Amino acid sequence: MKNIPRAILLAALFAGSAASFSAAGNEAAVTPMQGIPPTRESQVTMANYRDYPMSMWAFRNADAVLNTVMIPRQGDIRPLPGPLRPEIGERLFSDAQGNELSFDALFEANYADGVLVMQGSRLLHEAYFHDFNERSHHIWFSMTKSLVSTVFGLLVAEGKVDLGASPAKYIPELKGSGFERVTIQQVLDHTTAIDFKENYTDLESDFALLYAPALNLGWLPGAADVQPDDAQVYGVQDFLVHFIKPDPALQPGAAFDYNSSNADLLGWLVARISGETLQDYVQQHLWAKLGAEHDAYMAVDRALIPVATAGMNTTLRDAARFGMMIRDRGEFAGKQVIPAEWIDTSLQVSDKVAANMAANAKYGEEPWAAYHNMWWILDADKGEYCAVGIHGQVIYINRSADTVMVWFSSQPVASAARNPEFRAKLQAARELAASLTRKPGLSPFTP
């Protein structure tokens, strides 16, 4: 693969990278997938599916672009009565430039594909944009990390995992890798001090040439044709074993450095310890118990292993059902789906975990108080926290307001950090949650 011309690599890999890039000039008047067959200029491909505006079609049809496995729904559908307060969509909020817009207009102007507001078990408001609707699926990207962390808690509660142990205790293949010296808790907190960066500028990096094509969420010429016997790194788990090394200048636990490979490892731990594929474990222990309206599906890597770091796809309402279960300390429809103790742990932020976030310059201008157990914490005392995915995917939970909001987006800029489009939506959601009347008897979160 190192013989591929640099110009081709640049166009293929970095046009839609997770690093922030300018969207100026990128919003051409092209509507994706126009005509039968689609015109060449409107054709969505593996190479352009994360480029706006192609992403508006691709993110709600990820199973057409990527390889996926199903996570079937099961049992009775849990109704979401409503929407009961559509006037919420007309409330005024300020965007990043200080302009006053209605709630719906603000979300639409900042590339949201859909937004939903729950309080208790009631659907207060939902709105859909850009041909997205209540039956459409949408890719979660890194919100998937929070879901995988959630089901991992079942194994912890069963006593099958020691959070203070090395992952190599359960996956011996990791001996000698950068993950051998870390604890599983450090994996959950992304403080693993590994010598691997999500590098979107070095075209000769391991990330560009090995990790991205193994993950199978990006396109490189010829990468899909590689066969297992011809490559040391075929799937992502191969990459974790052979190319993750320790950072000699940093000790595990010393710094927060958000890195997707930690979630890849967590998904592997779920499968190895449970003896089930990740998609089957999620289906049996989570998705089957949420009263989902629709099947979910997960993108898979080149080895056809579910992408634990970014692969989940659901409808907006089904994502809200997951968020409601988290808000309610693992309970859904009167049944305990995930142990409350594990859900509470995500909001038990140590001084060290908080200090690690404060010391990370990338997030210095952002409202995050901590990153813990693969959740983004805003205010632990209020039970206010989020699952977040690139290009503007968010499950927002506010336990003190008994509220869950979910929005899916096709933001041209992938990163949430220093992103005015991401900030505007999150700030509006926080202000709306603060204004909602708390249900009688509900006190702020206490573990």
C-alpha cells in the first residue's frame, strides 16, 4: 500500500477525516443519489460518504455503503406517547453567532438530520430534516463507545472482569503490545498512554496505512481486496496486537488522550469474556430489552468484526430508548437491564479523571468536566452527560430534569472540539433541559 501515490491517499482518506476541516466551498448544490441510476456528480461512494452533502444520504443509509451485521429487535414495542409539546420547536435560542433562532431552525441550520426531546416516558417534541424520518436509521459513530461500555458493565457485575487488571489477562495476544501495561479502567477512560495517534495528516502513519483500512470505515485504493493471508493487519484486532506500542514518555493514567483503539479493545473484551460475538451480546442483553421499534445494525471491520468504536446504527426514537434506560439507572419498563451500580459509576468522577480533562488543551474551551467510562460528563451532580459521535451525533442525558434528547447530524466538520455547529446544538439542549419542569419527587442525582 505504500506504493499508492500520495495524492490519491490524500483524496481518499482525508476528504472526510475526523480532524476539523473547513467546509467552505464544500456545500455545493448537489443533492445525493439523484436519478436512476444516480448521476456521476450525485453518486455516493465509499470514498465520499463522509463528505457533505453526500453524508446526508450516506449517514441514513450506512448499510448501503458499509458492511454491516444485524441486531434484531425483540418483544413488545415500548410506546413513546407524543409528541405532546410541539411548541418546543418554536422556542428561541441563540446560535454561535448570537442570532436568535427557533429550536428547530437552530438544529436544522447546524446540520441536524433529526432531534427528539423526552421527559420521563413522554415524547415532548421531535423534528426531522433533510429527508430523514422516524423510520430512518442513522449511524452513531462514536456514540457506539458509550453503548459498548454499557454492556461491558454486565460482565463487571457478574464478577468476570477485574477493572484493575491488564486486558492481556483476558486477551493473551496483547502481551507485548502497548495495552499490556494498562488497566481496563484506563482503557475505559482513554488514559492508556499508547504510542498511537489518530493522525489525519501523516500519510505514512500506521493510522493512515493500516488502522483506517482495517476498520473498513474509510476508503483506500485496493484496501478492500486485501486477503487475510496477505496481510499482518487484516482486521482491527490485528492492529491492536501488532502495532499499538507504549508511549515511553507517558505513564498509563497520567493523561486523557481520546483514542478510538480503546473502544476497539473494549469490544474485543466483551466478545472474548462473554464467548459471544459483540452483536449477539448487545442484542440479547440490551437491544431485546428496550422495546425497540426497529432492528439495529452495526458496521463491521475488514475481518467482519463489529466496529465497537463507531458502528452502531438505529432510528432516533430507538436511540432515545437507550438514553432513557441510562437516565433511569439501567431500568427500562420496570425491568433492570443494566446494573444501577455500573450506570452510576460513570458519574463518579475522581479528582484525577477531572484533572486529566482540564489538562487536555484540545478541550479547554469546551464544557466537558470529564471523560469517564466512555461517556462525556458535563455535570456529574445533575446527572448531565452525553454519548458523542463525530459529525454531530449526541445522546444528551439530564437526570435532574428527567430529560433525554437525541440528535443525529451530518455536520461537514467531523470533530466536536471547537466546532460552533456542535456547540450551538449542545447549548440549546442544555438551556431547554434547564427550563423543563422536573417531575415531582425527583431530586438531583445521588449515587
